[in-house]
Amino acid sequence: MSWPVSIRDTRILEDCLKNNKEIVLDDACEHNSDIFYTLLQYADKVMPEMILLTDKQIHIIADSVAYLVRTDSILNGYNFIGPNFAPCTANPKMYTEDGFQVHLRNNPELLHPNLKLDDKYTSTAAELFRCYSAALEWSGIGNILDDKTLGPAFKLADATAFLLVSTDLIDYTYTKEETERFNKSIIKRASEI
């Protein structure tokens, strides 16, 4: 049995990625995509194959992760699955006199191909892995990085979790339709047990 985790309709994103359509993001997603895009600039330190990707492909990955990510689980430090959303109090201050600035939790110079994360990164890395897996598979970009395993998704999730200052993210507010659809799918799955 599987439990739905994404609140947004993943079929919309999957269709965009598989058919090379533009991913339309709201302002909060755009903001978070900019953060993921910036952090992905350091990903070649854990996965040198990242240099094979174009800037557009890196933007596609960042947009996809921003679309899929459950910000409430990252901001609260655990994976929250269920019909209620964890309350968050993120207040990003990303714009300074010098423009958009992404904070770094750790020094990116510490990233390397054999990176092993401490337990404190586990839940963030797990949530990001879920998003990177879908983004790489649906877009086909995973085939450029590694066509045999989920290794690239693990490596990108670990690198991002290592660098991400979670309070830089804008927490998402979902539409009534999105939350109703999500709650119905949870109830349906629970009734199948």
C-alpha cells in the first residue's frame, strides 16, 4: 500500500516533464525554485556528472522539486503524512541590498562524492529524495546522470539537505481543492487497510 505525500497534482507536473511543456509555478514555488537552483550549483561536488546538464535542465529540476516539495515537513524537521498539515512559521528574508541571497547551512567546500549525512539531515533528505526521484525520472534527466539507479536522486537530496537553511523556504498554502483531493486520497487509502 502506498500513501500519497504530494499535495499538488503530480500528474500535471509529470505531463509537463514528459512532454517538454513549461512548468507553471506560483510565486512561492518560484521563490523556492530559485533556492533549489542556487543550491544545485554546488551539486557537482557530490556528483561530477552534473556538468553534463544544461542550465535549462538544472532549472527544470529546481522547478520540479519546488513544485513537489512538502515545505511543512522540511520546516518542521520531520516527514508529516496525513490529512493535516504541520504549522510553519518560516519568514524568509532573501532579498538584501545585494539582491537575492541564499543562505548556506554548511560550507559547500565540505561536499564530496562520498558524503554521508548525520541523522539531523535525514527527514529533509528523505523529502528531497522523493522530489528529486520524480523530477529526474519524469524529465528523463536522470538518464543523463545515471541510467541504472536512483543514485543521482540520493546524491542531490543529500547535497541539498546539507546546504539548505530550511527557513529560507516559503511555506506553501494549498488551495481548498488541493487539500480536499489530498484528504480524500488519504481517507481512501486508509479505508483499504
